[in-house]
Amino acid sequence: MQIHIHDSTDSMARSAAAEGIAAIKASLAARGEANVILATGASQFGMLEALMESDIDWGKVRAFHLDEYIGLPLSHPASFRRYLKERVISKVPGFKQFVLIDGEAADIDAEIARISALISSHPIDVCFAGIGENGHLAFNDPPADFDTTAPYINVELDAACRQQQFGEGWFETLDAVPHRAVSMSVRQILKSKTIILTVPDARKAEAVARCLEGPVDKMAPASILQTHGATSVHLDPAAASCLIRGV
């Protein structure tokens, strides 16, 4: 694992995007296509903006959706499908394929089976993600399931995760935050050739320290990335403020 502490949130976002762009271009050069995982949330705003400004041939890139609330309408401001359509899909000429999670599916088990089959057929070159205030990775809240081999799973969101979503302004009330979501599993994320985390903000600082410098622990889900040899973590000064060892 490599930890990069940047002097500003903007430089953090641009550096994370630049690393991702290089990895995607390397895959395109080697195989003629690339498979990526895109995350959502406030932490990814700047990184995605920089990524979308790149000259990548998106027509050769297949993208997978990291997680989505169950039962939340596409019209809701917190919908991750809406987020990706507005901030990614509308910004580029066209992906080879963009696999979105339909959290409104009438049969959520069938939807999970559909997206799991798709990602199982396409090894991931680059996974873009973040770390939650409770240390979650995607919507794998503590105690995270480090054992399941299912690519996507139906998960219950814990109180801290739901509070984060409310605190970031995505929902008018805490009660409005859904209790369940479809999340890419920990083991599926770990299959990615390269993992790039973008983590800003002081409210993430304690979780960052616990996940990057503490033991690998299901109660700090992103700590599992210490076992992945090609994980790169990009932090702004606030998010890095509780680290003891630093870079």
C-alpha cells in the first residue's frame, strides 16, 4: 500500500485521477480495453471531474458501479445511478459498457445475480473508491464480511454510515436514509489489479488512521486493503491528520 499526502484537496483529487488515467491507458495499450470500478459520494467529486477531463478512449472502457441504495428512486438526489449519470456518463462520448446497479429492481436478488455475472466475466483493471467515516469500503460496514466470494451482496447499513449520508446533505432527514443497499463485496474489490482511494476531510481522519495504520480488522473494513499489493491512497491534509507514521 502506498500513502500519498497532498497539500490540498484539489491536488489530492488530481493526483488520484492522474494515477488512474495512467493505469487505464496501460490496460488499453496492453489489451485494447479496460475494466474499471467507479465510486460515488462527496469524496469523489474532484477526482471524477479530473478523470472525465482526460483524453482516455472511453469507447474501450467498461465501467462497473460500486454500490447503490435499495429502493431509492433514480429521481432522488442521493441516487448513485443519478450521480454517475450526471457526473460521468453525461461527460464522456460513450463507454464500451456501463453496468449500473438497479436498486429499484422488483427482484433485487435477480439484479444482484445479473451484475455479479457481468463483473465475473471482466477482470477489473482499476477500482476507484474511498473510505467511510466508519471505515467502510463500498457499503461494507463493520463488521464487514471478509469471506464471501459473491461479487455483489445485499447489505444492511449501520447507524454511522447512515449518519454520514445524512451529514453530507444527501437526505433531508436521517430517517429518510435507506437501511439497505447493494454493495460490491470486499473480496471482489480485492480482485482489482489496481485500487485507488481518494479520501478527503477531517471527519475521515480517525477512520483513515485506523484502516491504514491499525491491524486488519472487520471492524475497520478498509483495513483489508493493507493486504493488497497495488493499493494507492490519496489524502488531503485533514484526512491525514491522525496518522502517526505518515508516508
